[in-house]
Amino acid sequence: MYDYILVGGGLQNALIALLLLARRPGTTIALLEREERLGGNHTWSFHDSDVPEACRATIEPLIEHRWPGYRVEFNNRQRELELSYATISSPQLHAHVTAVLAAAPGCLLRTGVAVGEVTEHKVTLEDGSELTAQAVIDARGPLLSHKARPGCGFLKFLGLDVQLAEPVGESLRRPILMDAAVPQRDGFRFFYVLPFRPDCLLIEDNYYSDNRDFDAPALRNEVLAYAERRGWKVASVLREESGILPLPFRAAPPPPPTGPLLAGYRGGWFHPATSYSFPVVLRLAEHVASVPPAQLLGPGFAALLHEHRQQAAFCHRLNWLLFRGSPVAGRWRIMSGFYTHSEETLRRFYSMSLNAQDRSRILRTGAQVFVSSWLRGA
């Protein structure tokens, strides 16, 4: 019997495994993933302030790139923000977690394995074999497909890691978190740019859309055309990533009172208004690493879940106001107005740790832009 079985090898269970082994050496873990590699095909970004001091030594080996800040661009404003920003890639996640588990006595990592039934203390694989544990954590992904989920908008994106023919120099020292000074269509549209090196960028075309329609070839062309307009000469495409993520208007049902613990997207542990997941899943991973398996769903978890669902409820309201309460052509103005808030409010928004004053300010600013957008008709 293991102490923990972690079902699904994405960011959530990777962080749980790393924190458990860092804080409680000797913990036995079985990590199961259906694909051949952990982490899928993703780039996770977050603010450095999202990582508590007690977690820094554990998280630091995952980080590949870090910048002292970033900027946003709209037709009516530009702004530089001094908020330290970092990224983790799927290959780095796979390599580090694999090495840590391999060095931990009594731990098991199985990739390319199909899981059948998952219960509080047991996981049955599709080949009929069984694994048991004091606690099972299921983080395999959303229970509802994007198509089936009622009451939501969608964040759609396609990004290319590109090798440039020549470096961009000082003109792009920091990420562009949001370039919305581009033709607007299919909802609110913006480009996201990470300068991994002066000659290597991640460029993403993003849409806050009412539908999940996705034309990958057209979006690839849009990314390359954007690079050309910015004067970045693409020599080759190194990698592609894409996604269609739900931005819900209301909460999913609360999790069952008994195990398995539903984590990551499956348990609703993500940011409903941005789909950023890192600070949220790190909080849950910290909880798991701070209590024995028998107390996993105890009072500490109940308090954490209550706070998360309160924060999420405000984000659900913002999603409804954006997707249902404002004219489509005016959505960029709402997002532009959002970036007039203080850096601390913005930081707390992305980390889902807003206070009452933050929420009041965001709604007040949003209401002013809503009225202006309706009067303009755009």
C-alpha cells in the first residue's frame, strides 16, 4: 500500500508529489499518467509572488524563465508592470518530477497507463491490476467536456515557439502579457508574447470567445502574420500548443465529502476568469503536503475549499458581465479599464486572493466602462 496514489500527471499532481517528498521524506507515492510523458504540452506562467517562501526551494528547479515585469498594450493605453513573472514548460516538469520520483525509495511512476475505476483508497487499471493507498488524488482533467459545460465562455488560444532569423534586441526585453491593439474579432482578442531568448519567442493568439470554434491552420497563419507585422523574422517553428478552456459563469457542484480528492481542473481548482492554474493548484498541493493522508479532507481542506469557492464566485460574476453583460465590440475596453488598477490589485486578481476593497474597485471600474461601451455601441 502506498501513502498516496496520484492519478494524472499534470501540473497539479506534479506539485503535490514534489511538495510531499520535500516536506515529508519517506512518503510513498504512485503517480499514474495515461500519456508517455508528464505535463502534456503546456507553458505555465505565474507571478513570483504566487510562490510562498516555504515552497520556493521546491518550485525553483521547475522554472526555466523569469522576467522582472511585463507590459500590456491597448488602443487607448500601454502600461509597464513591475510584477516578476516566470514560466515552467512541460519538458522541464517531466524531467524534474521523473528524476525526483526515481530517487525516492518506495515511489512509482507509471506513464502510458490507462486507469479504470478510482475510489477513496484504490485505483483499478484497465488491465485489471489494482493499487491501494491511504489517500487517492484524482487530477485527470475536467469531468465535463467543454462542449457539454453549460453557462460559460471560452478562452481559445494557439501558440508557436518560433526561432527568429535575428534577435529582437532591447525592443522586447519583457513579456507582452496582452497586446490587444490588434483587429478585434470572435470576442476579445489579444496576443501573448514570451521572449525566452532574444532569438526565440512564444507567440500566442488568444480569444475570449462565446463559442469553441477553432481553426488551427488559420490561427497558425495569424501568429506568423503578427510576427511579421512586429518585424520579427521567423526562421522556423519549434513547437505548437493550443487549447480551448472553459470560463464558467457559475460554480460546479461541490466535491463529494469522501475521497478520492478531486484536484486540478477535475476538482475546479483553476482561475475561472483567466484559466491560470498555477497559484490555485500550488495552494492545494501545499495543503496536501501539510497534513497526513487520513486528514486530507478534514477541516483544513474545508477551509481552503470555502475560500477558493468564494473567490471563484466573484470571477464567475465577472465572466457573466463580460460575456453576457457587455457588447462584444466593447470587450477590449473592459479589459483595458481593468489594467488601470494598482499592481497589488492585479497581482491579487491573478492569484485569486482578492479582498473586499479589490472587488469593489473592480466592479466600480467595470460598471463605468460598461455604461460607456453601451453608449458608444462598441
